[in-house]
Amino acid sequence: MGLGTWLDVVDDVMLQRWHTRHLPSNPRDVCGPDVEGRTFIVTGPTSGIGTTTAETLARMGARVILACRTVKRGQAMVDAWIADAKAEGRGAESIDCDVMHLDLDSLDSVRAFCDEFNARGEPLHCLINNAGVFDMSGAHKHTRDGHEQHYGTNYLAPALLSLLLMPSLKHAGTPESPA
């Protein structure tokens, strides 16, 4: 690796905040006012960006489906958001969330999730494929379906999820307001 490459890496890591200073820092400024009453599915909502995304959408009045590998953990988060809303005087009904099981390590789990969601007949305005794995241990891991872990979890499962939810997305979208 040449010196130029190392300098690029240092620049990206050390000066990231400076490079992004022009971007909005408030999540509400990114989402806009049109999320209220719309339905969002967020995969990987129990950590990192997924948590912030799901919570921000819920607090802004969106219906949020938390697609979690660990339903108990997702429900605990929703319960905490509801408690916060009550403490702020907004009431429990201001947080409209549902927690559903989804394990991207299994294509059968993806199919089951989509079957359950599509059976509801509920519109889906936005699917946020946030969940993923990143394992640099060097171990060659496989999904339950036998695919290499990164390929199966980060590509195949989200692609299948997107395709199987397409009817709900099409149903929710209009020419004036696409899903």
C-alpha cells in the first residue's frame, strides 16, 4: 500500500466530521415531515444506525415494524420509547411500533416474515434494509442455507426480502407519492 493510500485512509477517518459538516445533524431534518402515518420496516433495529432510524421514525409519527432477530430485545426498545413518550406527555399511542421476527441468516425466516407481513394487507411505504454482518475474524462462516455468511446475510436475504415485499410497496405507492 502506497503512502497516498494511507493518507487517504487517515483523511477519511480523522477528518470525517469536517468532511460532513454541511450535512444536517438532526435526524428530523433528514426524514422530512412526510413520514407521519406511513409504514416503515427497519431491519437490524436493535443496534447502531438501525436503532436511531427506527426511533426517529417512530417519534415522528410513522408506523415502524422492527424486523428483529431477537424479538424480546426489540420489544424492550419499543417499551422504553413508549415510556419516554408518556414522560414527555405525548401518550403511548404516539409510538406506533410492531416487532416481528426476522433472521437474515435464514431465507426461510425471510419468507416467513414476508408471508406474515403481506397477510396483514398493510401498506408498506418504505423498507430500510439496514441489518448486516461484518466479520473480519478470518473464519469462513455459512448461513443456515449454506451460503457464505456475508453474501447470504448482506445480499441474498435483503434481496429476497425486497422482492417478496414488492407487492406491499406497490400497493402503498401512488404516482404523487411513491413508496
